[in-house]
Amino acid sequence: MKTPKLLPWYARKAGVSEERAAVLWRKAVRKATAETGWVGNSEYWGAAMANFQRLLEEEQDTLCAPRVTPLVRSQNRMLRLPLTAMEDVLCAFAASWQRNLDIFRRAA
């Protein structure tokens, strides 16, 4: 049986090899056949894809790869916080300055 065209994408997203993803796909297809009793209809393909995604999640949970991306993103946000605060203060100062300048121009 042919594997889905998006199998390499699913494999990379889960962090598993394409060979392991192909094994998991075959396992999901066997389980979908046992569950639905049919082959080739939409219920069968939906069950196969749901089983495949569940198996990929289980495989991903067994990997010991550290998840660094959320930590890096939070650090990036924390490092930008003082700059964002300074930008907000300067914008408020400029708006206040502009308002005061308009008041003095009208008064003159």
C-alpha cells in the first residue's frame, strides 16, 4: 500500500524518521481495516489518518528530544520587553509634546 504524500511532513513535524512513519502508517491502516471492516471509503481513510496521528503523537512522546523552542521564544519576548516599554513611553511623550505644542500655537 502506498503511503500518503504528506508522510514526510508528518514525520518531520513529529520528529521521527520517514521509515518509522511508514511503519506507523501501515499499523494505522491495519487498525483502520479492523475497525471499519471496509477498505477505501471515507470512513476507512478517516480512521486510518486518526490512528496514524495518534501513533505519531505516542511516538513523539517516547522521544527524549528537549523542547527548546518555547523557552527561546519566551526569552526573546522577555529580552524585548524593556525596548517595548521604552518605545511606549517615548510615543506617549511625543504625543504629549505634540498636544502641548498645538495648545501653545493656538494661544499665540
